[in-house]
Amino acid sequence: MSAQNTPGNIIDVTDLVKRFGDRTVLDGMTLGIETGKITVVMGGSGGGKSTLLRNLIGLLTPTSGDIVMDGVSLVGADEAKMNQIRRKFGMLFQGSALFNSMSVGDNVALPLREHTDLSDQIIKIIVKVKLELVGLTGFEDFMPYEISGGMKKRVALARAIALDPKIVFYDEPGAGLDPITASMIDQLILDLSQKLKITSVVVTHEMKSAFHIADKIIVLHKGKVIQTGTSEEIQNSKNPYVKQFISGEPDGAIPLKQTSEEYLKGLLET
């Protein structure tokens, strides 16, 4: 379905609700993703980050509300329309999600072979270019088990940008990586966003990473957006939950000690 984005936004989420049975995970969420910017979505466990991401990439269908991506509404879109929409974005999964039986080059080539009629010669050239962009020149013939975890992330990123998407979604890009390698991934996100003019949506709970790369940060709690702002604005937030979350304090808006009734009530609310 054709729809309109807010000027300056490539994604608009409006009154998004997602329920699983009686449990409401996204509770009327409204937010915008600016074109060409790096937007970081963060919040505690159960806040709705992963569920929001799965709705944005079409793995889940909203209970109600709307998602408009690049002028197209995802809600009610049939499979053919969703396949067109999916070509507009790439996805870096938390565990890289490489196929272990395929070489690095074949992993990167996969979306090109699935979604284009390009010749193998052209695909090999594109694969080489994408691997160069993530600092892996000459690794086409390596197998995933022959490279490190950080390299696997970079291969997955090369695959995510294989089709020259307008948007790249990142699910915890630094998860499982040492601090130096995680910083390298952050720098790649910055470089690709600037060089390729890609819109980046990064779901993370890593404070250092978020404050380093973000143009805008969206903080979620209990299925709602509780604050949006620049890194500086979030770091200076007066919101009790945001302050506790970014400082990592064990007690605060979320108490250290809870009764079983309070804990169960919190689960139902999130």
C-alpha cells in the first residue's frame, strides 16, 4: 500500500501495538527514523527492542498500528510487496547467521543470486567490492569456520549491503566481541553510513557504542518510547529509568528487590 512518510523520515512507526496472547509487548509505540542518519534503539530486557525490530523487517505482523517504510505501508502488504520492500534494506543479525557450508564469497553473493539476474562474473566483482568496504580484501574463498567472530560480523555486514540497500538494521552488532573488535564494527557502521548514505537502525544495549555512533537515540521501556534525543540529551536525561539504565545502577526506577507479585506484574506489563 502506498503511504506517506513524514518529511525527512524513511521510516515512520505509528501507534504500533504487538500482543502475544494477553501480553502486550509493544504498547502504542510511535517513532520516526530519519533518512541517512544512525538511529540507536536501546532499553532494558523486555522493553520491546527485539519485537520492534522484527516488526520493522516483516518477521512479525503488528496487532494494530502502522509502519511506513520509504513510502510503503508494511501492514497488510502481501508477500510480493514485502519482497520488494525487503530489497530496500539489509540486516546484520546478532549471531552473523552465515551459512557454514558456503564460502565467505558465496555468503555475500547469496542475496545477489537470489534477487538479481546478474552474471556470475558481475556478482564476483560486487562481492569483492563489498568485502573491500568491510576490510576483508582477498577473503572470498575462506570458510566461516576459518575466520574470527569479528570477521564473521564483517562478512555478514558485506552481505547486508550487497544489494545497495537504503537501510541497514543491526541487531546487537557488538554482541560477543572483544572491546577492540566491537569498536571496529562501530567504525564500520559510521563509515558505511557516511560513504554509502545508508540509513542505519542499531538495536543495542552497549552504552559506549550507542553514544559514539548515534545521531539519535530512542529509549524504550515497557513497550513505549520514553525518550528520544541526541547522545548528549540522553546522557543528561532527568528521566529516572533512563538515568538508571545508562549508569547501570542496580537500584532505582527498577528496584533491586522485588516481591514475586511485583515481578510477575512487571512481566505482564512488558
